[in-house]
Amino acid sequence: MSGSLGIKIGTTGFAAAAVAAEARAGGSGRCAPRLETTQHQATLIMTPGTAPTLARLGSGARPMQSGLAITGFVDRVGDPIDLIAADGSAHRPEDLVAGAVHYLTRYSAGAFTGAPAIAATYPSHWKSHDRQALREALDRMDMTGVHLVDEVGSILARVDETRGLPPDSTVVVYDLGGNGLSISLARGTERIGTTVRSAEFGGSSIDYAIFRHVLSGLDGELGDIDLGDPALVAPLSELRLRCRQAKETLSAETVAVVEVELGSVRHEVRIVRSELEELIREPVVGSTGLIREALRANDIDVGDVRAVVLAGGAAATPLVAEVLSAEFHVPVIGETDSALTSAHGAALIASSSVSAAESAPPQSVPEPEPTTAPEAPEPDPYAGMVESEPPLVVAPKSVSVQGGGGGEKVGSRRKRALLGAAVIVAIAAAIVGVVAIVMPNTLTQPDPKPEPKPAVSEQVSVPPTPSATPIPYPTRRVS
């Protein structure tokens, strides 16, 4: 493999981390891997005649690509009801996610000199049938080589590599994504128990809080502008996107500016970090209750927690780490760009799986156990007796054998001949007796010696037939 590609499947956004190792100039050894990352909105653009594409993050509420835009499909994976697009077409949500993964593999292909190892994360709150639905969708698109990994596992793998995790200790994974908050538990880098999720607080709710704050500051300038006017749908969507960008800006800076363009109104609204923190403090503090709920559900005491790991784009807000640290008195670990944590971890898992497979010793093939050769059969004493002679055919007694005497059976003719011989002997005996009675005187006189008669057995003969030829017994040619 020429590298690894990690893909994060998020409800509101996708991310990809391509890790490719570059060869040194001299061709010997390897240098530090080259890392390329990209983020996209969870908006799939369907264009007739071309493969689906994802809208780039920051490309605006209305993507520059022309075509049918479909959103909200990640949360629908596993739903037996098709997702209906704006043009009335029906789509399987898992097929749309598979199309997005396929796009990211093509989009990132330029970072590699060959085929990379690929792993894609699925949201930690997905059920088994959701994962199975996506697996089958990927297979239908000939992406059997894409490994699906739990997002919690990828987060832990990345943080353990970059920051280190306390071994054999309880760790809380606080994943604040676009559409909700997921709380998972782990012991070291191994996930334990079940994930607890709430859709009441997430990145989208923070975006909406900023959006309302901006609009409230324009009450005096909006005048008679009807925000429900269909003509303002696109400008309002663009304003929502700019509020999201302001949230991301305030994660690293203390001030952000939001440009407003609604009808004839053109204005810039300045927001400082303290204002954002006041807007979201209540839901952030309330999220600690979800952590306690997850601990109770998995029968773990709060005092056993040794660290909290942050993930998800919205978790980068400094107030989140501040509240969690004060509540649980443990280290709060997070990367600078927490939106990419799971994508980096997926790339690490993909690379590790390939390295493990390549470094594994070849499986030894067990030598076959010695077996005793089967004893040769005893030589047949009759083998070859008639090998040099033409085969002979013995007809059963019930089969007529054609011979010179017609179609009689051999047994019948032999019986008839013997019967005839017996009759002749009986007649001869009778004649001798009669002669002795009629001519008694002749016995006293010498009588000439009679000529000897042939034996009866010599007088009775059986005409030879082809089938009467003696056959040596036993024989190997009998059929």
C-alpha cells in the first residue's frame, strides 16, 4: 500500500485524511508521511451522467456545482423508507452515503502513488442494522476494500498517538457533532459499554443560537422585510452558513464578524467570544448530566473517570473544555481541529491494519503426518492365465447356442443320447433272455465265440458344438 485514507462520515459533514509516505530523494528509506485533509458538507450533488459529488465546506449554502442537492441522508441510514429528493426521485440513504465515500476516495486519489488502505468511520450511536446497511451499499459499489470502523475507536487511536491516554483507566469520549452529542466510555483505548446520545445539543443548535443573536441585532434595520418571503430562503441559508463559520472562528479567536445580506439590508455584525459563551453556557453545563447518565448506565463511578476526550467540530469551543474540567476535575484532551480527529484516527487504523498484515509471520503449513502405505493385494494366482488367448464367452444355460445340429440346447441333446443308450442295453438283455429260453439245448454244445460288440458308451456320442469346448476353470475372462 502507498498510504492510508481515513474518512469520517458525519451527519452534517464529511472529512478525509490522506496519509502518504514520500520516498527520499535518493530512493533509500522513507521520510515523514505527507498529510492532506479536506472537509465537505454532507450535501450530495447528483448530476445526470456523472458520479455524485460532495459540496466543499465553505462553498456556500448553494453549492457551486450544478445538479440536484440532497441533504439529511446520513441520519436516515437504515431507514426502510426511501429518501425523496426535491425532484421527486427516491434514494436509499445508505446508497447516498456510499456515493459520498466513493467520491472522497476519488477526490483523494491524487495523494497516493498506488492504492491506499481505506477506513471509514460510522457514527458511534448507529445500530448494527445501520452498519450492515452501509456495508452492503459499499459492497454494491465495489468498495469491499473500505473497512468500516467505530468512530469512538478512531478517536481514541488518534488521541492516544498524539497526546497519550491513561492506560487501563476510564475515559469519557465527548463527541459534539453537528446534530447531537454522543457520550461513550472507554478503558484505555478500548471502548466499553453503550453510547448515550442526545439530539438536543449539537453544532447546529450553536449555529442557530448565533443566527438568532445576529437577527436580533438587526431589528431596527430590517424594517418591513418579511423573513418568510420565499425570495429570502437562499439569503437566510447563506446567513446560517456564515454564523457557522463565525462559531468556528471563535474557537480560535476572540472576535468574529458576520456579514448580513437580506434584501436591501447590508450590515456587519460583530460577535465576541464572551457573547457566544453566554448563548451556549446552559446547554454545555446541561451536557454534563448526559455524561453522568452514561456512567450510571454502564455501572461506573464518576470518581473512576481519569480523562475526557473531545471530538467533533463543535467541541472545539473553549467553553466546553472549561466546563468539563471544572465539573469532573480531570484532564480534558482535544486536538486543535477536533472535526478531523476521527478522520485522522481512521487513517491510522487503516495503516496499522496493513502494517500488521505485512509484518505477520507467514502461517506455517503443518507437515502431513506420516501415513502407512496401503498393503499391496496378494497376487492373483490366476492372473494372466488367458491373457494371450482370445476371450471366451460362456453362455448361460438358458441361452441357446447355435451349432451344427440346429437350435437345441446342449443339455437336452446329452440327456436324449443317454436315454437312447439305456434303451439299447435293455433290448439287448431281453433278446439274450429269449434266446436262452427257446434254445436251451444249444447251451450244452460248443457254440462259436461271438464277435465282441463295442461298448455302449462308445456307441453313444454327442455331436460337437462350439460351446462344448472345455474351458479352463477358473478364468479371468468370463463375462
